[in-house]
Amino acid sequence: MRIRPIFLVAVVFGMSSLASAQSSQAPPLIAEPDHKVIASRGGNAQAFKIASAIMKETRRILVVLPASYSESAPERRYPTTVVADGEYLIATVAAVSDELSRNGQIPESVIVGIENTGKTARLSSDNKRVYDLTPPGLSVSGSGLNEGGDLFLDFIEKELFPALDRQFRTFAPRTFVGVSSGGILATYVAATRSTYGAVVSLDAPIHLGDNWLAKKLIARATDASTRPMRYASLESRFGWSEKTWKSLVEAAPASWNLYHEKFTLEGHETMQMLGAYLGLRQVFRDYSRFSAPVSPTTSILPYYARVSASLGATVVPPRWLVRNVVEDLLIEGRGAAAREAYNTLVFGYGTPPDGAKLLAQIAEVERRPPPTETVEGLLATPFPTPEEARAFIGEWVGEVWMGSSEPRNRANILRLKIVDGRVIGEAIFKTPDGEEIVQRLEYLKVTPQGLTWGNMNGMRPRGVNLFEGTLKGDTLAGTVRFGGIDFRRPDGSRPPPLYFSFQRVRK
């Protein structure tokens, strides 16, 4: 039986039932197996057609599934990224989405490209594209002021999304990506549609109609009832003026994520790859592994639960990050938490090749008593008072080494001082060219033998580097160990100890 992670279950079940209700009357997506495949580094596009009652025509839809789609739990639903001008832009968006999601910077999503139609009896091919991608109230390329942008968006929201939700495991958050005229519609989406949580507008001529689009988006930003919005505008030839963008930023609530960048050495036809990459990265910047907490390990999955809440839908944390969480929790002796993280990994990405081994390790750790020393507990330990630390205030110079021969390069400094009535400490390492790398101490405790100090390890394993020193005269000497974790090498042995010795040089 597959066990789902606790923090995901309620949201996923709710989404599944809602998706089913919405899709019950949607027209089906009919596969077109003979349609020419659009290949991308992000995957091959499957082609479908859908008969739209709203548009009164049949549209061709291209779908690219994420890498984990066939491996993840049947209950997992994926974010949906809609791409206007799908016949040529989907390959670019699928490629950058794959690159970003593989590196843990955006969530995996199902990429959906909507192809433009050919000419009709009334409109040429180019004019039909402008008609579909232009919101009513705006004139583009000499068009009238009553174009079909709202009709096109209604088709996506009322027919295409329900059909996708029924035939694929798609759901929120929904993202809209468009370039040029598609960027116009993307900005209009940000200004008028609550279906989408994120919008990437590429080189959109915002200035048209006396900044008509900008005024629409600023008006939404000032609406007290507005929902959070993630909007990125990447530009080369067109885009926002600095003055108008400043007005938007000043009007927007704190819940909005806004990003604007003007490219040099790019043109209207060449900026799409860079723009899509930076735009998607930015609108999901809180999802990125670079935004997630590093420690304590127990804070990482709750962080992504908060990201999900801000997006209004579940997003599974990055694959490799969840895998690291499982391994780090095992090192910390937290069996139950490691099992929950493992369930998240399986739910989102399928059972890993070494799943049986991981489950055995989890079961073994669960049988142990709870750890008496934790990373959180060490980091929460109060620093000594100035009076308690008085014997150690000043500067100490020394070395750290492994093995029996003690080096004498004196490249390490321990500096303790009193600032505003509180003790603070710094560990300083001098590089060969004399540069000082300074780390503020995160742990400091006076002991009966002397002094213990430390910082979080800068890489995995995520323990606290504890320098446990004995004071003899003006010398602090001892060994270094990982605090809060039980780190062992692959053969089960502990790594060799590090030794240190510091001499007081200044009080």
C-alpha cells in the first residue's frame, strides 16, 4: 500500500474532487497520433484536438508531460503551464521548465501549448492570431477594440482546463506564458483573471493604448480584494517604462511577486529562451532550493507546505532535496520524520531504486530511542553571559588538524567580545593570500573543562561543528565533532577526529 505524506493529503484530495467536478462536462481531448511531434529537451509534445463550443472551432493542443509523470503516485496532480503560440514557443518553455525543475528551482508542471488556427473566412491567419490574443478594449496592429481575448481565455478556463484535468493529472497553480501579442494577453490575464497564480510576459508592447495594460494591472493591484499574483515581464524591444513599472510596484500589495528586466544584446525574436527561463525562475523563486532553509532539517518540508499554501495548491518539493532530507533525518536519528519525508519522495517521484534499503534504515532508526542531542537544541542554547564568559573574552589563534602531526600555520582565529551587553563570537580563517573568512558563532557554551563553540557545517551532513576545548593556562585544546547527528562513513565507521589548539594572544 502506498503511503502519502501527511502534509500533502488534504490538499491533494480536495483538488482531485474539484477537478473531477469541473471536468465532467468538458469536451474531450482527442489524440492526433499522426501529428508532427515537436521535440524539446523538456520532452516530446503529444498532439490533441478539442472542439470548442465557446470558440466555435476545433483547436490543436500540444502537451508535454514532466519527467516524473509516469513514476509518481496516481493521486499526484501537477501545476499547469499554458503557452500561447504553442506551435513554436512550447519547445522553448518545455526546455527551460525541464532545466529549472531538474535543478530544484521550479516545480515540475504539465506544459500545454495552444496552436494558432489558420485563416477563417473573415480573418487572415495573422489577424486570427491577433484576434485571439488581444483583449477587448485594446487595438493591436490596427485591430478594432472588440477582439477575442476574453473569448480565448474563457475557452482555456471553461473547456481546456477541465479537459486536461480529466485526461491528465493537472491542476493549480496555473501559469500563463506568452510572447509579443501573447505577452499582451499574459499581462491582461494578470490584470483580470483569478485562475492564474503566475504570469510570464515576454516582450509585450505595454505602451499600446496609452498604457492600457499597465493601467489595468495597476488597478488590480490597488483592489483590496485582489488575490496574490506572481508577474514577471522580460523585455527587449518593448515592455514597461521605468516610471510605469515603479507605479505598479508602489501600488502592489506585499503578497505580489513582481519582476521586470530589460535585456541588452537580445532582439524581439531571440529573447524568448532567456526570458522564459528567468521569468519562470522568478515567479517561483520561493519554491527554489536556494530559497528553502538549510537547517534544521525538520524545517524544510514545513517550508514547502507554506509555499503550497501561498500558491493555493500543493507543490511537491524538489526530488533531490527531499532525498537529502530523508538521509539527513536518518543521520539525526529521526525515524518517524524520515519516513514522512520518504513518503513525500515516493508520492512525488516514485519509489527510488534503493527504496528497500532506505525503508530498512528508517525502520532501524525508528527502533532507537529519540536523540538526546539535536541540531535545533544546540542552536537554541543560550550564549553565556559576559560574566560567565569573562575568562575567554579576547582573541585566540591556533590550528585545526587531522592525524598525529600538528601543523603550525596558525591560520585560525577565535574572537570573543562583548557587544551591547551580549557575548558574540567569530571563527576566522585566513587564506594563503591573507584574506579573512569570518563566520559568526552559532553555539557557545562555557563548560567545567573550558569552552565549546561551533557553527553549522557548511555542507552535508548538516550537523553543528562543535569545538570542545579544555582550558589549560592560555591554551584551549581539544577535538571537533559533529553535534546533533550520528554521522558514519559507508562502512559504518566514524570519521577520524579533528584536533585543535588555540593560544590566547589578546584580551
